[in-house]
Amino acid sequence: EQEAGGDRGGGGKVEASVRVDTAKLDEIMNLVGELVLVRNRLSNLRNELDDDRLSQAVSDLELVTSDLQSSVMKTRMQPIKKVFGRFPRVIRDLARQLEKEVRLETHGEETDLDKNMVEALSDPMVHLVRNAVDHGLEYPDEREAAGKPREGVVTLAAEQEGDHILLTIADDGRGMDPDKLRRLAVTKGLMDQESASRLSDKEAFDLIFHPGFSSKDEISDVSGRGVGMDVVKDSLAKLNGTVDIDSELGRGTSMRIQLPLTLAILPTLMVKVSGRKFALPMSVVREIFELNDVRTNVVNNRLVALVRGKAMPLFFLERWLHHSGEPVLRSKREMAAGGGEEEAEDERQVITVIVGNQAVGFVVDEVIGLEEVVIKPLGALLHGLPGLAGSTITGDGQIALIVDIPSLIKAHGKRL
């Protein structure tokens, strides 16, 4: 009786939530970020001083800080329903315009995502969904002839995987033909016949992310519009996200997007280059190995490492620092000139990073380890400099720059 009465009055419900300006939340997030930095510095001190009482206190602080961090993150979270909510209408209009029959299915719309992510995601998602309806799904008569139901299905799904969000946009349409994509790459002059024939199916699907690459013979006002898949990939790369395509001819295509939960606090790999510290976002790091453990070759005046039978281009980060632009062979020659093979050992390490959908190796002097950092905006002098995403204060109180890998390779790839 009491419960029913409480519901009727609505008193209990009203006080359950408070409206807070997002600027306040951002401020709290910033302060938690500062706290994380102080915690990192204390952890470093603990390792140096080796005092039991201090280490106990710092351990407690670490626990409280990580709980506080996750609570503040949760206050900034919004269900992805906000993004999914606009699609029934988008699909209804498209289906009418293209004269197709389409049904939308959504899963996991309660999955929470950082507020800024939710806003940034809506445009790339709209493009991918329009693409699925326009390029992916066949016309009802075609579907019937192929023994499928007349109505095509587009599925939007979201789920949380560890500290990542996995978004899937799938259709049960005609799928992509890797051979057709390989032929298109040759006719558009992206690569020669031999390189195209060596591409695996997965690499062939990734071709659609090349600027100006459209697998549609005629450009419609739906999918063309001058916005290619390369724009979608770029906007996801800005969010430290990756896109993965899986397709089966005649069965359909699914695009899987992986994104970090938040943009405010970033797990990074700290590295040293020419005596300075840099942070690489962990979301794109795949593996680390010693430079002298792999076979290297020179292709088109670029050093490549042979990893599991595949050539992976190597980028030397110190060249970006020195802007020297010397030919790639320099370091190898110097090492060889140093005398016998024993002296030619290169102690440097290679970090494999996924950029867009390609693996590249960054050569650094040493890998320091994992560290959670808070992204601080760069000052006016460095603002907008390609290759830098921001800066942070490391555990020992120094400043480290956070490397923005996609923009670094885009701007300086030829010289690294």
C-alpha cells in the first residue's frame, strides 16, 4: 500500500536524480585526472623509498582513486540508445527512397558510452547505416531470386568488452566480392596487378577505406555525396577507434567498430626516444619486439621488418624529432660500419601499431611501461601540430607528449 501511494505521489521518484551542467562534470573529471597524476608520482616514490607504511598508504590511495575515477566516468556516461534512436527513421526514409524493404534490429542499446563519444559517433554511424542499405541490401526481387526473404535486415549492436565498446553494423545483403575490389584497385591505379593479387580477402575489403574508392558503378545521392568511407575511418581514428570488416558474398557484410570507453583518461605505453618520453595510446598498440630479433629488408628505400611472413614498414620516431629526413639506410649502414656483426646489434625496440587497418612498426630507444595518463591540451605554440594529441605529466613529474599516430603518419610518413 505504501509503495503504491509513494508512486502515486511521485515524491520518491523526483528526488532520485539531479540535473548537473556538463561543464561541472568536465571539471570534476579534470580534477580526478590531476589526482591520477599525483597517484602515479606517489607510486614512483614508493618504489624508490621502499617504506612499508608509505607503500600501504599509497596502495590505499590507488584503490580509492581508481574507484573514484570509475564513478566519475559513470556520471558522464550515456546509453548508446541516443545514437541508435535516430536510425528507424533514417532507414524508413532510405527504404522508401530506394524502393527496398528493410527491417532494423538493435541489440545492447543500454550500453553506456562517454557523452563526447556519443556525440562524435552519430555521423559515422549514419554513413555506415546508409551504406548498408544502399550498397549492401539487394532489391526485393533480387533477394527473392536468391532464395532470401524479400525484407532485408540491418542489425545495430553494441556491447562492452573490457575497457572497449564494440559496435556492429551488419546487413544480410549481397556481401562484397574481394576479386571485384582487387580489380577496382588496379583500374583506379591504387596498386599494380601483382600487389593486388597478393592481397588477402580481409585486405581487399579494407580497400574501401581508400580516399575516392567507391565500389558502386553509379553514384547515387544516397551514398555518394562526396563523403567516402575514408572520412568515416578518419573520424573514428580521431576517437582512437578501429574498424574491422567481415563479408561473405551473398550472405552479407558486418562492420565492427572498437572504441575506448572514454577520451579523458588514456591508457598509454610510455616510450623513450632520444632521451625524451612519449606516450602511445594503448588502444592501437599490438605487440613489441626487439629490432635485432627480426629480419629486415629495404623496399623502395624504406626499411621493412618481416613479421610472420609479412612486410611491415618501420618508422623511426627520432627522425620526426630531428626533422632530418636522411635516407632510411643510414642507421643500418652506420651499424655495419661499426665493425663486426657483434657490434652491429641494435638494441632498439619496435612497437607494432595498427593505423587504420594496417600494421606499422615504430622504432623507439626503449619501452618504459604502461601508464594511465590524463590528456592535457597543448599550448598555442604546439596546437594543431600534426603527430601530437596532447601532453601529460608522467609519474616522475616530467612532461611527456602524447603521439597522435594517424596524423603523424599522414603528415610525416615519407620522412620517418
